[in-house]
Amino acid sequence: MDVDIGNALASVASPGISREALDRLDERVGQAHERIETGRENHEHGYAALNLPERTDPDEIRRAVDPVADAEALITIGIGGSALGAATIVDALEGDTEMVFLDNVDPEWVTSRLESVPLAETAINVVSKSGTTAETLANFLVVRDAFEAAGVDWTERTIVTTGEAGPLSDLAERHDLPKLRVPDGVPGRFSALSPVGMVAAAVAGHDLEALLEGARTEAESLSGSLFECPAYAYGATTYALDGRGAGINAMIPYAESLETYAEWFAQLWAESLGKDDLGQTPVRALGVTDQHSQLQLYRAGPRDKLVTFVAPRERSDRAIPDTEVEELAYLGDSTLGELLEAEFEATEASLAAAGRPNVRVELETVDEYELGGLLYGMEASCVLAGELYSVNAFNQPAVEWAKNATRGLLGGGEFAEADAVAEKTTLRVER
Ligand SMILES: O=P(O)(O)OC[C@H]1O[C@](O)(CO)[C@@H](O)[C@@H]1O
């Protein structure tokens, strides 16, 4: 990925960062880079994720999915980092396999998703690093039951990706299911380039080597200066802008295929950096669609936002047909791609003209190689930002709190957090 931070400079935007401040920040980037490299060399928790391009074995993943390689549909059961990386990859790339992601336990929705696929031709991909996440395990039990009710042997059609030990690992062994490991030291939201994110891509027949190669190229660009490393330029700029008042980061891909990527980014940014009363709030949007719903706020609302555009330089295109309507004649000389490109450029310029900071992240196109680079680049940006904020980017204690409370409420053990639910303050207003 390439990054253009020009529109985040103080000479363009407010809040913005001056060139002098950026130079000073670059010294801290150099120190952070050394810390990151040490973490990678020692395979420390979290930092180890940046070694995935070298560690992930595409052949192992393909062997595991081989029994279901001709499935018409794949149901991936996982949540958060155990779903969003895989969903980002398969939503971004064209594939013939119908993809269903069960990352919610809304019963009506789960039922409708299950009814949308031919179970006898469908494979199951269960993903949970801990092997204990209530939503994932509950959905798996529901899916298993639906397969049994339809007379389909789920054990022939299920792949499990999980940690070394735990209930899901035991279950895989009991039923002799193909099992892939969530690599050690890799938190869920940093695991897209491991079996966690790549099983679905393998079933869809995507080029796993190219995904990893794109990530490897990005890894090779990590260096001690933000001016030489797009990932660090992004991480350092967002950190600097947050410190100057842009506490919201609106991620706007200008490609429908990258809509899920914005969801993945939101988890990465929120769960990694939202600590110790710090962190930038990620917002998801989509170009051009959300120009007509959110842009007004981004250009004229409070000066508390950084807008991040992600745009491919190349895409397949479609001509806009000529028309007899005179006022629309100008469209007939263009393509949908040119219209989208013009809207992107215009939106970027409109924000800059209003002094609103924005950053452009460019991809060559949306393919496996570029996607691997984007995922890796944003992970490295996030790790760098974590260093600059001095927070642990690799844990999520606040999420664990609610997980414990839920288990306590369902009788899954004694959890003090569950007591807080009964202590809720109410001020009801009724009809
Ligand atoms: O893979 P697991 O253990 O099921 O966890 C799923 C998700 O739950 C979290 O721990 C918290 O929501 C995420 O970090 C993680 O991606």
C-alpha cells in the first residue's frame, strides 16, 4: 500500500501536524520500530503476528480444506478476529463458493442464514482461538444440529481452527476433524494471514501464496522512518492527529469489495488501541454511498475527525450508456469507474478545502497480493500506534469483562462481573 499524508499536514488542515512535529515524531517511530523488531525476533505475544507471512503454510491449509474443496457453500462460525479477517478476504475477492459468516447469535438471522444454503453441499469452518467463546460454540451446536436434522454428516464437512488446547480442540479430536492451529502469540484481530483468515479463502480457491507475498512485501518495507514506510506513516499520522483532537477515524474505502475491510479495521483499531482512556474511535463508511449520508458531518461538523480513504488505482470498469436526455449527456462520455474516481478526488479535495484532515491509502488494485499488503500494513500501523500511545495493543481486558458477565448470567460459573447486571441504575420512561 502507498500512503499520502499531505492532507493531514497543519498547512492544509486543522487539526493537522506540522512538518517539524512530524520530524520530531519520526525519532519516536525509529525507537518504536526497534522495539517492534525485537518483539518479532523473540516471537513475543502480539509482535509475532508480524511474522505470519513467513510462518503460514498454504499447503497445510489446502490439505485441511481438501475434503470440502468442492463445497457449494461455506459456513464460517467465529466472531471478531476469528471472523472478520476471513470475511474481509472473501468479500474483497471474486469467488464461486457462497460464503456465510455466523458472527452473531440473533436467532432469526441464524435461522435464515442456515436456510439460505444447501446443507448437503455445504462445509463448516469453526474458528475460535480460545475454543470457549459462547457465541461461536453456541452457533456451532446449532449448525451441527441442523446438519443432523437434515441427515447430513457434519463430521465429514467440518474444519476446525483453534488454539492448542480447549473444548474445541478436544471436540475436533473426538470426531477426527481436520484441525488447524491458531499460531502462538497471535491475537485474533491480527490473525487474518494465518489459517484463521485463510481457510475460507482456500475453500474459495483464492491464491494464498499471493496474499502472503503481498504481506511479505509490506513487511520488508518496515523501517525506522515513517517517511520510508507507508504502514508507519499511517500509524504515526493517526496517532499525531488523535493527540491534536481528531479522536475519530472514519475509514472510507472507495470499492464496494472493501466494505468488510472497514469492519475488520474497526476491530483492529478499537480493540487494540482503546486502553487507558486513550485510542481513536473507528467509524465505518463506504465511498461513494456514504458521501450522501455522512460527508456533511465530516466536512462541516466538529473538527474531531480524520478521514482515511482507501482506493485502488485500477479496477474493471463499465461504460455509462449514451442517453437522449441532454442534461445527462456528459455521463455518456464516461464510465462508472471514472465517475467513482471523480467522486473520490472531489470528496478528498472538498475535505482539504475545508481544512479537514484526511489520508489517502492507495492499492494498485483489489487482488490477493494487494489485500495481503493492506491487511499487514494496517496491522503494522496499529502495532506502531500502540507503541506511540504506550498501550498494550495485544490484549482486550474490557471485552473479557463482558464475556465473564455473560457466562455468569447463563450459569456458566461464578463471575463477579455478573453481579453488576443486577445493580443497573434505572430511570424508566414509559408510554
Ligand atoms: O477466537 P476466540 O477466542 O473465539 O475470540 C473471538 C474474539 O473475541 C475477542 O477475544 C473479544 O471480543 C476478540 O479479540 C477475538 O477476536
